[in-house]
Amino acid sequence: MRKISFFLNGKLISPIISPQLTALQLIRDNLGLTGTKEGCSEGDCGACTIVIGENQNGRIRYKAVNSCLLPALRMHDKHIITIEGLGTPVKLHPIQKALLDYHGVQCGYCTPGIIMSLFGLFINNPNPSRTEILNALEGNLCRCTGYESIIQGALSINHINRYKKLKIIPDYFDKVNKLLMNFNEKIITASPDSDKQYLLPASTKELFNYLARYRHAKIVNGGTDLIVDVNIKKYEYGVIIDISLIKEFNFIKTNQKSVIIGANITLSDIFKNATVQKQLPLLNQAIMHLGSTQIRNLATLTGNIANASPIADVATALLALNTRLIVSSARKQRKIPLSDFYLGYKKTALKPDEIIYAIEIPLSPRMTNFEKTAKRQSVDIASVNSAVSLKVQHNLIKDIIIAFGGVAPYPVIAEKTCQYLINKKIDVQIIKTAQQIALSELKPISDLRGSTKFRQTLIRNHLTKHFSKLFGIELY
Ligand SMILES: Cc1cc2nc3c(=O)[nH]c(=O)nc-3n(C[C@H](O)[C@H](O)[C@H](O)COP(=O)(O)OP(=O)(O)OC[C@H]3O[C@@H](n4cnc5c(N)ncnc54)[C@H](O)[C@@H]3O)c2cc1C
Ligand code: FES
Ligand code: FES
């Protein structure tokens, strides 16, 4: 059991908890704050959304996350806001009142999660657009109210004059923000762990000591893949090592040739990075196709790569960008091209004592595009995804990488198709031949997300979309 300390809705508390608990279990079952709801326990419904504040480089930053995917130990040192910290039945918070005024509530089960997602948006962006409101809500399912009334409620707050009069941020935030800046409490082991352990190293030295000691330990980073496996598939790990708090992994460095992104930077933080926004639009396109705001606020690039899913969106985009992985063990560091990283279904070139320390993406100017086909527009896994990056000189393709997910046991490059396209001038006939080559080299299987035939159609369609978007060629 461990004693952790954090601010909950403005008040410092220090509960003694089992390291296996999720934040949702701690909030509801141990602390009795049942306003936070449980729906799916796998990050899909948003009913459990809370807002979490932490010191990032000397500023307290707040973001909405799914509490069902957040290990409770990671609440230490943070400010946690649940629905109970916003309003009361007699004094509603302005977001609660707006939803009521615009008939955005029926049974109310999803409402706390929706309000927390909107709070996570408005605290960072007082005047969001309709699109930004939709992005903030894409991870929240509501089964009985029409979404339009929820959006209208949110838009009603989004009037800068009105906003100025509304008190979105509760008074207690100022005091807590100051206290969090110099918060020095440590997690205390209250009694020895049982047979299962959850370890939170603060440095790489500590991490590699743990890895040497526990050879079968499982790494967790954002937890958006791993905690789903624990919650839903009931996977049991004897020892979990959480690398999300290691400061040495928390960097984005840019030089003239490349950008290097540390292992535990979240997708949301990568999306906001100025170099990535300007020079790597393909990466940001893929990030915006992954999960929801709450998921992107926790998930990392290295998790998406190491999880080795055949349909990993960001890994597919990174393949098209010639990415290299910087892999570390206690003794040495090595670089692996991402194209050599996958060895088979869920098999990678990572050795048991190694972790992905960072990823390195070259910054050479290329034309790029990302496509994803899934059953739903948001928060859905792709049937097929694909990414292309290329260089053109004197109207001829000089260098091209086309990567596909969902057509092989892991994300792959369509090598023969790329070879064929070198030194070609793009026209309708060239694209049709490229489609035939792609269909002959990629062998998708049939499964829940699509039959072989459907996926073959998607391979063809994705190539059409890439070239028509990049070269303005109509193929339909
Ligand atoms: C609701 C929901 C929607 C999702 N939607 C999408 C989607 O649209 N597209 C998509 O591609 N994915 C999606 N995912 C999957 C997941 O969010 C991503 O794969 C995410 O990038 C994983 O990152 P993480 O940091 O959370 O990984 P974790 O869950 O922490 O780890 C995943 C795996 O990677 C390993 N690992 C993590 N970091 C490292 C490291 N630095 N070195 C070595 N091993 C490491 C872990 O041991 C584990 O095996 C979704 C998940 C959920 C719950
Ligand atoms: S309970 Fe559904 S997202 Fe957490
Ligand atoms: S109000 Fe009933 S689920 Fe949204």
C-alpha cells in the first residue's frame, strides 16, 4: 500500500491506496465521489472524464483525461478536479447551467463527463470554435440527448463578452496552483506490496535498476493500451514499471536536420509543438485521427509504436517519415529505423532490457498526406490507414514512401509500389498501375474490421485519395 498526496477539488488529501487502483476506482469507491461515472472502463465513453492539473515547466497545466485509464498513483502531486469541484445543485457551474438552459441533459449519465471535457477545453481556451468544441467532445458518448443541444449549450458560453462575466475557473484554483509549484511530498510505502508491484521510477537510473531486477516487468507509459488490457482483458502483470514521470524522457529537441521527441511526451503536447505544426503536418494529421482528446492527453508516440498494433495510426505515419527509434538499455543506446522495428505480429526488435528512449524524425521538406478508414469518424480503430511522403523534381517523383496499416501483421511500407513510382510523372495511368502493384504486394486478412476484399478496395481508394489530394488529379 502507498500513501499519496494530491489536491482534490482544491483540498489536499493523502489517502493510502493499493498501487493497482485506477483513478476512477479511487475517486468513486474509496473517496465516495460518485459524480464521476463508469461506463466502459476502456476509454471509449468519456463518462469517467476528470480534469488533472500538473506542474509542467513552471506552469500548472490542466487537461481532461479518462480516469478509468489513469493509474491512481499518478494522481500524486497533481490537482484533480471532478464534477463535485465545479458546482452544486443549488449553485450550478456556468457549464452545467448552459447545458441545462439548452436542453443538453436527459438521463444525465454522460453529463458529468461532458461537463468535465468542456471544462478541460474552456480552462485552456476561453473562446473555442465549434470545431474545437466538437474535438473536445469526441470522446464523450451520449445516448439520449441530441448532441446539437449539448453543442449549442457549449457555444452559448463561447461568447467572449459573456465568458468574461462567467466564472469558469473556481476561486480555489489560484491557491492550489501556487501550492503545486513547490509541492515536495513523496509517495510513501505504507506497507509492502503483495505479489504484484507498480513501480514509478523518477530517473532512467532507477528505471534500469528495476529492469535489471525484474526481467519480466511490463512497461507502461500513457497506459491507453496497457490499462485497457488490464481492465477489460484482465491481463495480469507481476511487475509494472511506469515511465511516464521520468523527466529525462520529457523533451522535444529540434536541430536543422531532425526533431527528436522523448519517450513520454503526450500526443497532445506533440500536436502543439511549433516545429511539428510547421514542418511535420503528416504527424499531426495522424495524431488528430487517434482516439479522443482525453486519450491524446495521456497517449504517447512510443506507446503507439511499441504496442505494435497492425493498425497503429501514428506508427504508420512515422514509417512514411523515415523515422528512427533511439533505443536505450542500461549500458548503451542504439538507433533502429522504424522500418526494421517490426518482426512479426506484436513482435519487435526491442530486447527485454531495452526501452524506446526517443524517436528521431528527419525534417526534410516533403509532400505528405494521411488517410484512415474506420466505421466511425472519431474514436475508432482503422480498417485500413495509410500515409505517403514524397519529393518531386521537374515533375518527376524522386523519392516516395507509402506506408499502410491494417493490411499486414504490422504497419508496412509498400516497397514495390514505391520503387515503381520513382522517376514517374503522376497521371491517371501511372496511378492505376501503382494500385495494381500495391494489391499484388499487400495481403490483408479478413477480420472484424473488414474482409480481405474490402481492405483491397481501401488500398486502391487510399492511393486514389493521396494522389488526387497531392496532385489534384481526379480519378473517380
Ligand atoms: C478509446 C481508445 C481509442 C484509441 N484509438 C486509437 C486510434 O484511433 N489509433 C491508434 O493507433 N491507437 C488508438 N488507441 C490505442 C492507444 O491510445 C495508442 O496506441 C497510444 O499511442 C498508446 O500509447 P500509450 O503511451 O498510452 O501506451 P501504453 O499503453 O502505456 O503502452 C503500450 C505498449 O507499449 C509499450 N511501451 C510504451 N512506451 C514504451 C517505451 N518508451 N519503450 C518500450 N515500450 C513501451 C508498453 O509496454 C505497452 O506494451 C486507442 C486507445 C483507446 C483506449
Ligand atoms: S468509463 Fe468509459 S471512458 Fe472511462
Ligand atoms: S443524457 Fe443520457 S446518456 Fe447523455
